[in-house]
Amino acid sequence: MKRMLPVTEQENPRTQSIDSLPTIEAVRLINDEDKTVAFAIERILPQIAAAIDSISERMKAGGRLFYVGTGTSGRLGVLDAAEIPPTYGLEPERVRGIIAGGYSALYQATEASEDDREAGARDLREAGLSPVDSVVGLAASGRTPYTIGAVEYARSIGCFTAAIVCTPDSDLARASEIAIEAIVGPEVITGSTRMKAGTAQKMILNMISTGSMIRLGYVKGNRMTNLRSANQKLKERSLRILMTECGIDEPAAKRLFAVAGEDLRTAIVMAKTGASAADAAAALASTNFIIEQAIELLPK
């Protein structure tokens, strides 16, 4: 009996002649295929929301979030994790990306490492995975041994687990508590899952990390109020957020920001309570840097 190919490995009948098309027609065809990704994700929003709720509840209890994957999937997980500390002020270890082959796999292909099932579990053990943590496994095909081994190990010790896959009813999905199956169909170039499947995974990761940070209290309105002012662009953004959030003009915002040691969180708490920089920082530290809770601790 012939084994059915995963949808990520099947040929796309709409792009079979892409090599003979004028460049403008080829890129239009790629664009048309990319348009289908958002609609595929729309169908699985309940599963994404459920994963966010489970992850954020564990993070509130001190848990960490791990993304695990190989190749393109692993690189996307590391990328999303790397963007959390500057955007939301979390310590780097709270959201981590684990990629088969180690961080050198970010800039050179080490695809053979994806076949080692035990290595996934070993890498999580070495990272100190604990039952309060969450693990999201990423694999377009849903059958990558490294990622399956990691998720199976995480679930065996009591972690919350989710899978982001682009094929239905996969081994990785069955190994996870929540299966997020973005069925985007065959790729423009057969088997090139860095294209539609990679786009889908990136969009879902954006939702998971952003949604989790909102649930944790690190966003006010639609403003990244826990932003770290690590460079000039982010300092200017911090000042704009401070002015808008607290209803103050630019000179006042600059003075407050300087007294707060250029820490936006501290400056907001100071502006809303009249507290000193030291008291505002202490209140933030005692509330896991949730601005609204810190404000409630201090007299107005």
C-alpha cells in the first residue's frame, strides 16, 4: 500500500509551471499562495487562544515558555523568544528557543540533527525544564523525531505542551495537549516549508507570545509599557508611551524618564502615583513588574 505523502511534501498543481513564467507572474503566484495562510490560521484561533491561556497561567506561577524545533521551525522559535526581553521587559530565560544542533544551526544547516529523538528530550533536561513550564513544539510535517522526543518528555514530567504543525493528524500533534494545525496546503516549491508553512508558524508564534504578554499584564491598551529602552529608537518610543499613557508633555516626560533611570515602567508608576524612583522600582519588583499592580500598592 502506497504511503500518503504529508501535505507539506505534496506538489502544488497551481505552481507547476512557475519556472517558465515571467518574474512578475511568478511573484504574483507566490503572493496568491501566501494570501491563503491567514485564512488557514483563522480556522484554528480557538486552539491558539487555549494555548495562550494555559501558557500565561503557568508563567504567572513562575513557569517558563520553551519553543522547540529544527531547521526553519527551530529558527523561528529562537527568533520569537529573542524578541521578548526588549519588547516586554522579561528576563531572557523566561522565554527560550531550543533548536536541534544548537545555536550554530541558526546560520548554517544542521538538518541531520532533527532525526535524533532522544536529543530533544536531552536538550530540555539540560535547560532545567520543570513541570510548571510550557513547551511548544514546531514542525511543519509534524513528524520530526527531535521535536516529538522533546514534547513527549515535557508532557511526561507534567509540562503544558502544544504543537504547531502544518499537516493534519501528525505524530507531534498526538504527542501534545493542544494541536495547532495550520493546514496551508502544498508549497509553491515542493517541500519548501520555509515558505507558507514558515509564514504560518511565524504568525502563530506572534499570537502566542503577544497574547501571553497581554495576559501577564505587560501591555496597557495597545502600548508596550514594559519596553526596555535599549537604544535611541526605543528611548524615543518610551517617551511617546510615557506622554500618552500619563497625559504629560515632552519636557515633563524627559525629566521623569531621566529620574527613573530611563526605565519606562518606573517612570509610569512615578507619574501615576507621585512615588520616588526607588519606591516605584520596589513596588514593581514586588509585583513581577506588572505596572497596574505596582500602582495599586502605592499611595496616590
